[in-house]
Amino acid sequence: MTANPRDLIVLRPEGMYCPAGDFFIDPWKPVATAVITHGHGDHARTGMARYHAASDCMPVLRWRLGDQEFHPHAYGERFLLGNAVVSFHSAGHVLGSAQVRIEVDGEVWVASGDYKRQADPTCPPFEVVPCDVFITEATFGLPVYQWPDTPEEVARIVEWRRACEARGRAAILYAYALGKAQRILAELARFDEPPVYLHGAVDTGVQVYRSAGIDLIATEAVGEQPKGKDFAGRLVMAPPSAAGSTWTRRFRDAEHGFASGWMRLRGNRRRRNYDRGFVVSDHADWPGLLATIEQTGARRIIATHGNTDALIRFLRERGQDAQAFSTDFGGEE
């Protein structure tokens, strides 16, 4: 897209840049000032001189980035960067996730980062922020992606775990180690279930959430269990990268499941060779994307990553001004 000289956010090789404030949003190359939406690795990277982020995001950023020059801000708190008035507003994506509101001379832009509209017990709900220009993700920007009720999907996970118990097998559930795993563990806390065993990568993130006061079901680290322990009948959680690795050999007889928005399509489960698929996503589905765009009242939409072409085409057919930024952001998993 061709940038207007008056645009509050433009695309540069380092990332999305705000000229009026002289800062970048989730830059993918080293810059002086980074404004971070959340702690996933495609949005929060090392190498920046200073980082601004929501206060609730600090535990995650310290875990992911180590000791850096952090500038935390409460949700809704307005602060100045150059000539831009900036504030963070909940994105409902993961712990500490935020949208970035930028106001200059009465013009308001909102960069949403990643977001979801479903309720999540591990983070505040998404806040609709009225704006003139809305920058949105489109990870699941196709009509086929419509999410079921998450508590019902977690109840299906419990049923699967109990069925595995009856068959004398472990139930290994793969889920992203930051956000997805903790959300499922928080939903599981409502069930009368035994402790869940965790891969080390998931356990580290769980401890970050617990330190932030998030209520999760009881867990134990797989690595702390005695050699030869029988995991039959127990739920084990691991990151997707562990699937098919030597780590799984300790579970003598196990079934494998995957929790992801991609499981909305049965073919994805078959191609990835999972026994079970559970539709749990930390991103907005198609109805969520459209509702959010409408609720912001934005006159112009910019999509950053995912199925941007489909979303832009749909919006243009409705007569809306819609364009794309080509970014280095990923999607779910």
C-alpha cells in the first residue's frame, strides 16, 4: 500500500513506525524505542534499546527477554512519546496483551496486535477502542473459522483424558506454551481432575502465570517425576514442537491431541497425525474480526498478517477502505 504522508503509522524495514512519536510497534529489527503488544516471540524480540508495554505484560517480557530497559504502563494510562499520545488497552489475547492507541492532533489509530473476543479466565477481555484507523490481524480471516464455546471444548478434553484412562493410556495434549496452555489449565480448574503433567517449556510459562496470580489447575513437571513413572490415565501438556520428539518416548502408551484454531478443519488433524483435535484459539475468529472492525467505527482498515487477502477483499466488497501491511508477524503455532 502507498502511505499517506499524514499516516500515524507507516511501514519501515524495522517494522511498523510512528513518525510523530519516533517509535516502532513490535519491531522485528533492533530500534531505539519499541512499543510491544504482547510477549509472543514474533512480537517481542531482543535488541531494542527500550521497551514500552502494558504493566500486566512485564512478567512475560522479563521471562522472554531477560533484563531490559522496560517502561510499564497501566491499561488506559496515557503517556507521551514525541508528539503522540499513546495508551495500552486490553487485547484479550494472552496475559498482558494490549492494543496500542495513538492520537495525534485528534486523529486516532489503533494497532491491535493479536486479539480474541472469547472470554479467557487468564486475562482481561478485549476492549473496543473507537478509532479512525484500525490495524488488525487476520490469522483466521476466513468464514470457515468460527469457534465453539471454549469451556465445552475443555470438557471434551476431560472426556478424552478419562477415555484414555479406561484404555490405560496417557493423553498428551499439545498446545502453545504461552497463553494457550495456561488458558486450558485455567478452564480445567473448574473440573474435578487430577494434576496435569507438564513439559518443561509449558511449566516455565505456567509458573509465570501463577506468579501473576492466575488460578490454574494443579500441575507437576514431567522432568521432576521418578524414572519409570506410569503416566497412564493422566493428562500431559507439551508444546507442538515436542510432538514426535524423543521426549515422548517416556510415555509407553499414549494418545496425542492438539488444541488449536487450525483444528477447525478436520484435514489439518489428519495431516498432522493427531488422534484428537480441540478447537481452542487465542485469536479472533471470522465473526470476531468482522464484529471488532465494525465496533471500532474505523473508516480505514489495515490487515497485518494471516488471511489478509480474503479479509481485505470481503471488506472492499462492502465498500470499506481496506489495505494490508506486509509484516513479519506469524499466526497461531
